[in-house]
Amino acid sequence: LFHSVRPGITFSTAEYRSFILLLTFLFYTAYHLSRKPISIVKSELHRNCSTVIQPVELNITNNATWCDWAPFDQDNYQTLFGVLDNCFLVAYAIGMFFSGIFGERLPLRYYLSAGMLMSGLFTALFGLGFYWKIHSLWYYAVIQVMNGLVQTTGWPSVVACVGNWFGKGKRGFIMGVWNSHTSVGNILGSLIAGVFVSTAWGMSFIVPGLIIASTGILCFLFLVEKPEDVNCTPPEHHESGETEPQLQDSPHMDGAINGAIATESQEITEEQTEAISFCGALRIPGVMEFSLCLLFAKLVSYTFLYWLPLYISNVAHFDAKAAGDMSTLFDVGGILGKNYGLFLYNYIGQRSLAITIVMLLLCGGLVNGPYALITTAVSADLGTHESLRGNSRALSTVTAIIDGTGSVGAALGPLLAGLISPTGWNNVFYMLISADILACLFLSRLVYKETQRWCGRAHQARG
């Protein structure tokens, strides 16, 4: 309630838009910040104990695993890590399909605030397992499931909120810059977790949990869902809509025309109050193609998100903190910017530190760039597609469908990496390259249609 916290001060639409953009950026940065610690802590939960100095007072019964955290001290630790990843990701994928439906029917401010507070709680509970000395896989698995469900409150809500404030003409560039919150959150999450991972890994979860809970309080106090809530002018989502205000404001229009326009405007307003159905959202042109494309794009992205620090630790023999810090370069590349990149990183990425840095930057840009575009500007454009006749409330459902389908790939990627990595990391990279090829194939029909349209426009221009 930003407008009521500072009474007597009037803000312009541009100032409100800048403020909402900053707020939603912070919110989803916090979401990703709280997801990242698990990938950093993995290499601490199972270490090469022969390289660790043994405490004198410790009564060691197994020299090979004395420094590991049960139940991840056995040879099946990679499988158990995969279980934890998929408890979160499968719950996230399933919950995402329902989250958009709830997001359309509940106030976004309350929905986001509750989601961030609950995410903070479950993130912190995972870290408290260190202090409570919990060694049950079931405890950590249940926490991951609950965290995955409540984290689905974030993406459809923040995209819907930004879509409410920004028109289609400005949305591509603005959302492209705004979407860097994903990489910023991953970087901050890695750095924060890395500070505590070697001393008390529980704090690697507790601190991010407190941060996202704090942003939930900020959301409750300051988020403004729609321009209309503070008497600001809503953005135009379609080119055709830009002519309607001019017609209504013209002093030369007779009563019949004004009456017809008023009636149409009322019908559109009534449509905006009705949430779109799940099947109706699927019928929007392009939703299915981009959803399936994102499935394979997120498969690649989340495999890197959850397994890159462990891969660097195993292959380059870095400690947990150094591997976590090095993995942030992948997200730095995502801010600045897939098949040949993955291929090159697999074969030459570990030849030297300089090559590792360059390849992580390159792969980050190539992998996260298209993935970020689909989840932001494309989702927002499809959610306000002209076939919906101005029903902007469909934005939350469309975003949830696209990201929910992508989250299925996000769950499959780390699972496959856990199953394939014992056979060799080369095979993991071949799996990622195959996923990228499939992602491209699902967009081939849309590319063909767009090419035909461009050629038609060029022909008309010459004629």
C-alpha cells in the first residue's frame, strides 16, 4: 500500500512503474536466492574426507566418510541428491499449473506475501536440520516438497503484476532487463551460501530464508497490483486499443457512436473480471509450442543450477566455497547475454582457469538468454493476446502453464544428471545438447510462420 504509507504525496505513473519494477525485481531475486543453497551445500554434505584434517577429539569409525553428513555419506549420495532436487522440482512443476489459477482469483499482494513468508520458513527449516542434527532423508525431502509448492506463488504473480503496469510496446526490453533477477538471485544465493558452507552449512539456508521472508513483508506493505488501484493510467496492450480513447474523447462523435463504444468497453470490462480456463489458455496460439520449448530449455538451465558446483568440485577439485563462487560465472553470462557452447565447455572448459571462466560466461549467456525471453516477454505477450479481447487476467494462467511445463523439464534435468553422471560427465553433456536440439525443433513451426509473414510484408512493401 505504497500510496497510503506516505499520505499527501502524489506519484506519477512513471514513478509508480519504476517502483513496481524494482519491487518485483527484488521479490524474484529473493525467490532464486533461496533456491540456490542446496547446489552449494551438496559438495559439503559429501566430501573427500582424506583431504580434510581430522579433529583430535573425534572418535572416527570410518576414515572414508567421517566428515560427511549422513545419509549422504554412502556411495549412493548422487542418487540421494537427485531425490532432493526432484522433491522440490516435481512439486514446483505440479504446483505451478495450479498457482496461476489461484493467482488470478486472489489478490496478488496477499498471495505473494504469503508465498515468500512460507518459502522463508521452509528454507530455514532445511538449514535447521544441521543444528538439530537431523540425518533422516525423509525430513529434508518433505521440506523440499513443501518449499517447491510455496515457491510457485512467485513467478505467475510477478509477471502478472509487471504485465499490468507495462504495455506491449515496451515490455520486451523492460522484461529482458528485469529478468536478470534470476541470475542475480542465483549469484547472491551462491555467494551467501558459500560464506557459511565450510563452517556451518545450516546458515547457508537460514540466512536466505530470512531474506525472502523480509521481502514478503515488503510486498505486503508496498506492492500495488494494478495502475487503477492508485488512479494511474493503465498501459495499452494492443495497437488496436490505442484508437479507442481518441474516439471516445472526440467532441465530433455523435451519440450513437459513443453509445456503441461505451457498450463495447463495458463488455470488455466484464470479460476482464472473468478468469480464463486452463483449456482456454492452451488454445491461445503459441502457448503449446513455447511451453514445450521451455521444457527442454529449463532442463538444461536447471541441470546447471543444481549440478554445476558439484561438477566443478569433482572435475576441477575445488573446495565447496570455491566451486560455488566459480559457478556464479554461469549466471553472470546469463545477465550479459547452446549446443556448441556446451560441447566446447565439456571438452576444453577444464584445461585452464581462464578457459573455465570464459566458457562459463559464454554458456550462461546462451542457455539463460532464450529461457529468460520465453518466461518473461513471450509469456506476457501471449497472456494479453488479441484473441482474449483485453482479458489481461489470463496473464497469470498463461504464465503458469508455460513455466509449469518448463518446470517439468527442470525436474527431469537434475534427475537425469544424477542417473547419468556415474557413467561419466560426457554423457550428461550429450543429454543437454539433445535437449537443446529438441527445444529448437518445437519452435520450428512458429519460425516458419513468422518467416512467411515477414516475406509477405516485404512483398507488399515492394508492390
